[in-house]
Amino acid sequence: MRNMRVTEKAANQPNLVTKYFREVRGELKKVTWPTPDESRRLTIIVIIISLAFAVFLWIWDWAFSSMVQLLIERIAG
């Protein structure tokens, strides 16, 4: 008898996976998507900032590597 009640209860509940995807779909409809021009502009900004940061880090890495190399040469030499 107990198994029958559990089976009936499970049959009355909506499928959780289906419910999840239905809710995701509803939330995605609320999103304000950027226009192609906005996407292009923001992508260019991200690329430029990433390149600038990479150059900045490369310069600092080169400077510190050079200082460490000079320090090692003076100590060892």
C-alpha cells in the first residue's frame, strides 16, 4: 500500500528537468540582449584592454627578469 502512495505522489509531481528548462527559457526571454553593433564594440574594447594588460605585464616581467639576472651575475661573478 505504501509503494502505491509513493508512486501516485511521484506521478503528480512535474518532471524537475522539464521544469528547470521551462524556467530557464522564461528567464532568457527577460534578458536584454545587446545589438550586433554593441557586441562588436564591446568585443573590441575587451581585446584592446587585454592586449594592453599583456604588454604591461610583459614589460614588468622583462624588467624584473633583467634585474634578477644582473643580481645573479654580480653575486656569482
